[in-house]
Amino acid sequence: MKTIYLHIGFGKSGSSALQAYLSCNALHKDGAQSLAYCCLREDGMVLSGAALEAAASKHALRYLTSISDVSLISNIGRTKKDLDRVLAAGRTAIFSQEDWGRRASGFVDPPFLSQLGCEARIIVYVRPQIEWFNSGWWQWWAWHPEHAKPVDVLNQWGFGFMRWAEMIDRWSSVPGVIDVTVRLHPKDIVQDFLQLFGDFSPKEFTRVNVSLSPTIIKLLLRFPSLRQPHDAYVDAILADIFDMYGASPWIVDKSLATRIVEATHDDNIALMEYLDASSKSEMAADRRWWDVDHFSDRYVWTEKDLTLELCEYEALMEKALPQLLSLARQSNQRV
């Protein structure tokens, strides 16, 4: 039976950077071996190669990812036919969707992999939950009306969505899954990912979905209608316009950090059993997974800190107005 690779996330663990690289190198060759990045579409199409690169270049984020809910695929027969064509060419098919990490059940009933006539090797990246939650707050939850404060997310959802081992365990029992490779989130996810397939060297590419500048976060908080919970492309557009990047504000106070560490401790012990010996030692020694005091020197931003000041308004206008004028000229408007 033929084998495919599924990168299943988790979000805010380098997925966007990896998908951006694979989208602009949809067919990555190294000698006789080639990796084919593929995207599952709702109509059943498996997009790959030059067609995927062309489609990604027109997307607001400049990369593509597979549909998150595979039960919505309307023509699984087309999916199988397209995938068979990729595999028949001798290519290693790779799919990526960061939300699949919590959607193992969607691959069980009906058994998705058996419908495609293949088996799968799973690849997933994980990072310490406290830092992950801080990043996720600014990616998703801060823009949701139900979450006025970070603690609201945990009070509403509990902690199951950040217990990595618990979700990975479900993937281990999905029909057709051969094995699960768990990797600690590295400094360079592209290089780390490619080395799993052999001696592949990454090419130069533009990083995407990097941390939002505090100034842009303040702007979006001041004008909340600009940003919806899953409008990451808004972040990318504004970051490019204002040429502003940087570490997002820290919002996890000691009380919240303590709850996260206590709620994920046993799950993190179980997670280590999925790691190779070197990674297991690295995780055991990494205080970010286990010790609240590791974050004691982080300044926790308050509502006052997140208020856009006049000087920041002026700096934003200074950068934005020339681009507005340029856009007007390009559209033949009179200025």
C-alpha cells in the first residue's frame, strides 16, 4: 500500500512558515527523489506542483493549506484519482493542515485513508503551552467577543485543546496511520522538516505569519472591526504596509501560567514518550514546559499598555499615507 505524509500541526508551532515554504517549492527535488506538496480542496481536487504554486501566489497569505474538515470533501473519488497521479510519478506526497491535530476523529468515520487506498505517516510539532497560548491569544482569541480576557478561554474551553499527547494518542489509533513522529518546535522548522525526508536543503523564501508588532496589535484593538478571529491575512497585510514586526505583548500572568502548567504536567510527561532520546532530554531540561518561575521576568501588559498613543498614531500615518497615494495613482485616481 502506498504511503503519504500528513503534517497535522499544531497551530502557532511553525505551520505557516512550513506551508509557505512548501507552497513556493511545491515540487522539491533532490537528485532522483522529489517531495510533492499537496493540498486537499473541498471539491476533492488534490492541488500540487505548478498549479499549487500559481494558486498560492494569488492568495493573500501567499501560501495554501488543505481543508481542515475532510468530511466536507464532496468527491473523494476525485481525491483518490489525483493522489494516485502524484504517487505514480514517484513523488512523496505531503499534506499540511495545522488544525488536523485536534481532528483525528474526522479521519476515522468513514476511514479516510482507506478510501484513498493508502497509509499515512504523521508529523506533528509541539511547543511549551504557556508560550503557545500567548501567541494563540493574539492569533485567534483576542478578537473574539466572548473572550474579554485570556483566562476566559480556559474557563470556557478547559485545557484539552493544549494537551498535546492526548490529541496525538487519538491519531495513533486512526485506521491506516503507520506511525507518529513528534518534534519539538525548532528555530528553523523548514530545515527540521526536510531532514525527516533525507538530505534535502531548504531554499531561500520569505517568512510569513511572524509575530505581530505591539503597535499593530494596539491599532487592531482600537479598531476591532478590522480583525476577525481567523483573519490572519489582515495581520500580514498590515505588517507589510507598516513594515512593523516584533514580539507580541505578554499577557499570561503568574496565576494563569500556574493553571496551565498544572493542567498539562501529566500530559507533557506522556508526550515525552513520543520523542526520540535527544528530544526527550531537551524537553526534560527545558523549564518552559514545567516551571512557572521561568516566566517571572516577563512584563504582563495591561489594558493601559495596549492603548494606542498619539505618537504611535502619527508613526502609522506617516507610513500609511504614501502607500495610499501610490495606490490611488496606480488606479488612475486624481490626487
